[in-house]
Amino acid sequence: MKSFKIIVILFTIIGILAGFAACAWAEQYPRIFFIEAIDPYIDTVTLYDVNGWQWKWEGTEDWEVEDMAAAIMDDNGTPDNIYDDIIIKLYYQDNIADWDEVWVD
């Protein structure tokens, strides 16, 4: 029974370390987007980020123009090149048309 507990502990430790290593190798980062245009004919959403970069996302779902979205991005293995980065997932945040005021300091 004691050897079984040791094996379980070792596999648990190896699993935790493998999880940390996988996170370290996955070069993912967050980004904020605004929906600029929707083309339902080709099922594509055109987005832009706060730097003015334009991106495309397949899947119009229930997106609307002026929606704000948070995204998980992947650098595609090239951390110094944004041109090949891909959007992994978009999450709805808000629609900026619903904002009454914008606070600026």
C-alpha cells in the first residue's frame, strides 16, 4: 500500500510539472478588440485592436458592430512577429454604443 501511495504522489508531481511546462511553452496573450464589420455571407467578423491593427474572425454568431471583445491570442511560435498571430477565442465584453459616458483622466 505504501508503494502505491508513492507512485500516486510521483504521478501527481509529474502531472503538475508537465502542466506548468505546457503553460510556459504556450505563448498566449490577451488582447482587446472592437467589432468593425460583420459579413454574414462569408461568416466573418472584422475586428480592430487598440493599436489600429485589423483582424478577422470566422463565426459571426451574435456579434454586433461596436461590440467589445476580449481575446486569447497565440503568437504561433514567433514572439517577434505579430503578422502570423491567431485569435484562439473571443469573449463578449460590452457594446460601446451602450456607454453613456466615457471617463478620461
